[in-house]
Amino acid sequence: MRKRQRCRRVPCVIPALALVFVMLFSMIPSIQASAAGDDMFYMTVSGTMRYDYANEVANLTNQQRMANGQAPLQMDSELTERAMLRAREITRIFSHTRPNGESYASVLDGSRFEYAASGENIAKGWPAQYFTPSVVITGWMNSDGHRANILRSNYQSIGVGVAVDASTGNACYVQIFSSLPADGQGVYNGIAEYSNCVEGNLNNPENSMIEGYPDAYYVAPIFDANYYMNTYPDIYSACGGYDKGNAFVHFLICGMSEGRRGSEEFDVYSYKNQYYDLRTAFGDDLPSYYNHYLVYGKAEGRQGAGFVGINNPNITSLDGVTDYAPVYNFDYYVSAYPDVQSLYWDDPLGALRHFVEYGMAEGRQASENFNVYSYKNQYVDLRRAFGNDLKSYYQHFVEHGKDEGRIGTGCEGWVMNPVTSLDGRTDYGAVYNYDYYISHNSDVAAAYGMDDISVLRHFIEYGMKEGRQGSENFNVDSYKNQYPDLRAAYGNDLAAYYQHFVEYGYEEGRAGTGSENTLVGRVTRYQGKEYGPVYDFYYYVEHNPDVAAAFGNDDIAVLEHFVNCGMREGRQGSASFNVNVYRDRYGDLQQAFGDDLRSYYIHYLDNGLGEGRTGI
């Protein structure tokens, strides 16, 4: 026999017409580990199944169908038992997705309805004495998605589940519609107890909002239609005039989330600001404050309105574990920062969350007892550990620094014990001082300020190559000028002179200053040849301004110019030798070298000087 093709099931979309009166605590499931793995759990569920309510829902459904020209549906016993299972499931996970992550329609697997078109309506809400079948049907019929399911023409049968959660007393309703006819057995009236475990998937728990609404008596403390419409003229337009029902729906859908006042008795901001325990529990979830007052607060004698200011505003912990009191005070924080004040002047929890999530990373001061820059400036070990990660300094003081006796203020404008080493091995203290460097290099100070680690890094990576002076005790030009052996080794590699002094020169007793403008031991030897008899550095740069302009005190470069260019050009390199005089004086040399002036210099060095010849 050919298998029937599965028809497309049509779930009801959870509508926007949703209420929000669920207590936070009643929504927390009992979770135990299962053999399925860490991503699975079992939720313990117990309570009663209201078959009498289920029959009433079915009757009210058919009244709506017949009033709208649709044939009535037949109650099916098997479909109702499947709906009862779904009702028990949504006492814990309110969703068209089942606790195991499958679609609601999987509840029909193995039944004769498995391959038929189907739909589902769900509602979860008040204690059963208030959340009655008539209330639920009214809510569904006021929602486009639910109404469409109730009035769909191709449906023939219905199953209804109603479960009352033993832990909360709240009722959960499920309608399952099918295109197949009912079995004709119907269901019985009455109440049945249930206790079972519902398998769930931690990756898909979805606690949603309540649908439907209770009677006026129950919500009177927080809502009065006349008060609401008179207080907010925009409601009149939105509701099409003085329509109390639509006003109530607006209050549930929008008003509570917006913090609108629905009665003389209750002001959500007054209630929130007055009770620290509620702010800790609910934060900015305004509907939860309305619900708490309705279900608990009024009975506890809590004041619903009339409180001005904020009671116990200095919340200092978000999780009950980390206490930010050593670095944070609400009044100080909102007073110091107008942007924070404009957003959180009446929201201590929000202000603390802003400080933890943004303020610390931005280096904002939130207490007179702690300044992050002072803390950073005082402790070189922390600067090495955290660098510019400002949030870590706050966290360290909260978790360790305070107990260690560290000080959080008093060093805002200066750096204590500036670093002289980046890697813990090479210490640049002999050529570098933080205060000296930033005071003599305004661009560095502007870029890095009191970030001593970044300032030292700039000196090592750029300053030494550029010949910047990093300490009053070391001048790279002086060091270079004083030691011809270093000039011969390093030439114009200025960073090498700093490194040499740090690694060798200081211990060798070499001087790092004193010859800034005086060249000591001018080199006269080039590529193994001595040019002293025909060359003097000072004479050459004095009589050749172009050379002086090009090379300054770089005696190696000046000597290279003389050897490679000056001699060919006949430039005089010394007061004791003139190549033109030497040429004109000795005819044998003229005959040998002609106009090759460089050869006359070389001859004098190699032979003429020894022969007693003169060039002056």
C-alpha cells in the first residue's frame, strides 16, 4: 500500500498580542543531568489536567466558528491526550517548539493524525481561577494568528489540553487542530493529576510571554481604564475612542514596557526606585515590576507609588560575586559624567552595568578612592602586566590590590619608577630617562603622555635611530665624536652607538657626553692607507663648505669624499700639502702623471715624502 504523503502542518505564529504577567521565579525549570549528554535535561512537571476546562474551550471554539459561518469541530480523544501532553510541556517551555527541539507537530507522530494538516494555539498565564477558558478564547480571537487557526475552514477535529502547574497555579492551554474527522469517542469531564518528566534541550529553551488576559478585578491595582485613557491622550486615538478593552490591550502590549502608569495606585518607576531587591532581580524589565506588585508586592505591603528618589542606589555588584565598591560609587559616577547621568540617574543597576561594560575600559573614574591612571602610574609590575588595558587595573584592585594594601590615588600626574627595559634583559637606563625624553620631545609626549612603556618603545624603535637624546648622561653625537674605533665600526648607524654604550661602553668607562661639537681622534686612514700627510679633517671642511654641509662632523664620510673625489678634483686637504705646487715643482712627475691630480697625492704619500720632496 502506498504511504500517504505528509501534509504541510500549519502552526500558529505566536502573535504580537501577548501579555507579560509571568513571575521570573515560576519560569525556572528543575534541571537534572541526563544520559543524553550535557545538552539535554529533564524538567520535573506536576499538577492537574483540567478536562472540564478543555471541554469548555472546545464549546467556546465552536461558538466562535458558527458565529463566523464555519462548521463546528469534533472533539477527539486521542488528539486531546496529545494536546494535554503539549500543555504539560509548555508549563515549562512556552513555545511552538517542543522541549526536545522538535516542532509541536511531532507530538502527533505515531497517531492517525501524523500526515494530516494541523495547527496549534497556545496560551500561558494567570492562576486558573482567573485565566479561564472564556478569557483565553477572548484573547485568541483578538489575535490575528490565533483567530485564523480557530476559524480555518479545512479543520474537522480538535484536541484541547489544559494543564495547571502545581508550582505556580498558572494555567496553560493548547488547541491542536486537524483536517481529519474525530473518532467520535469524545472526552470526559473532570480533573486528573499528573506528574512526569519532560525531556528538553538546553540549546532551545524558550520562555515566552503569556497570551490572553485576566479579569478586571485581578489587575485593578495596576490598571484602571479611565485613569489610563485620561492620563495618556494618545491612547484615545490608538484605541478608537474610549474603548476600555482596547485600552487594556494597549497597556499590556505596550504600556507596561514603556513604563506607562495604569492606575493611581501604582507607578512602576516609584516601585523600581524604592526597592533595591527588585532592581537587583528585574533590572530594566519594567513589566516584571508590574507583575511583582500584582502577585506579591501589594500583599507584602509594599508601596506602589509616591516614592521620590532612589532607595539604596549604590548597587556595587552585578552577579553577587564581584563587588566593585572599592572602585565604584553610583552618586560619584553619575555626577561626574553628564552622559551617564542623562541615561541612568534613576537606574543604579544600569549605571553599574555601564561602568563595568564601558566605563572601566574608557578609564572613567567612579570613586574618589580610585583613579585608574594613578594606579597604573604607581605600579610598574602592573604596567608590565596590563599595558594599556585599563579595565584590568580596575579588576586587579578589586580582586587583589585593595587587600594587598595598594593605593588607588595620589599619583595622577606623574609616573613612578618608569620602565627602562622592555624585555627584562636589556636595561636602557644608561642612555634613557623617561622624564628627560618626554620633556625634550614634545611629539612623543603628545602621542604617549604618561604611558612609560610606549615612550620607551618609541625611544628604542625610533629615537635611537634618529639620534634623539634620551638622557642628560648620554649624547650619541658626543659618543660618536669621541671614539674613532666606534666610528670606524658603526659609521652612521646611530642606534649601534646607543647599544654599544649600554652593553659595553658604560662598563668600559667611556664617556657619553662632553664632545658634542668636538671630533676626537679624527680618522685619517682609509682602506688601510694613511692619508694624514695630505689630509686634515678640520682644514678640509673649513675650505670646502659643500663638504661641510653634506657631511658635518662625519669624519669618515669626509675622508671618503677626499679620497674618492677631492684628490681627483685637486682639492687641498691640508695646510702642509698643495697638489698644484707639487705638480708644478717636479717636472719628472708632470711627465709621468700629466693632469692626473690624484696620482700626485698618491706619489707624495708613497714616495715623495720619503724622498724629501715638498708640496708647499
